[in-house]
Amino acid sequence: MTKNQSNKKPRWVYRFDNYKRAFLLLRESIEIMDTRELTQLEKEGVIQRFEYTWELAWKVLKDYLEQEGVILDKVTPASVIRAGLESKIIKQGDLWMSALDARNKMSHTYNLDTFEDVIADIQKSYLSLLDDLHLFLMNSVLTEK
């Protein structure tokens, strides 16, 4: 691929590469969790992976929406989630907002019960949300080529 060809790739495709790697690492953590009890250090790693996967998720969604011509009034995670819902890229808006709240709690709270609850929610609900976005964007990358 020449330099000029690589410059034609939309921004969201570059960010998707990072999102995909982050998502796969988070999924790997949850798969391990399904087979055995995690140590406290490993649980902290799950939270860390969730935090950076979440950040990449809303940012790649923002980039994709902008590529599709969606004008965002504000560029915040909540406004991007709403636009993603309106554009039918994502579903389950309440769950997306809950994941946003969980991400914010983990950045500012060090309560062990909250920590354990968020890990359970990642395993039970948030991973599948992130997977749906991953699959949507993967299909979009394939049609982009």
C-alpha cells in the first residue's frame, strides 16, 4: 500500500484497530474469569481493560458517526451514545449509559463492593454491548475495502 492509499482510510478505521485490540484483550480477561476465580490483581486488570476499551468505544463511534455525516452538538460520551442510538448503530441505550456510569465510577471510586459489581456487570452485560459494536465496525471495515 502506498502512502497516498493509506491516507484515504477514514479516521475511524485507524481508531477501530486500537479498539479491536483493546476489546479482544478485555474479552480474553472475561473468558479467563469464566474458567476460574481471578486474583485481586487480575480483577484490577479487568477494570483497567474495561476503562480503556470503553474510551476507545465511544471515540471510534464518534469518528464513525462523523464519517457518516452526523453532526454532534457536543462531543461527550453521552451525546455520542445518543447519536449512535438515533443512527441505529448501537442498541440498548440504558445499558450503554449504565456502562458509562460504571466507567466513571471506576475512575473516581475505590469502593470494593462497587468494584466487584462493575466486574460482574462487565461479564454479564457490558462485554456483549462492546462486542456488538465490534461486530458492526468489523463489518463496516470489510465493506470499506
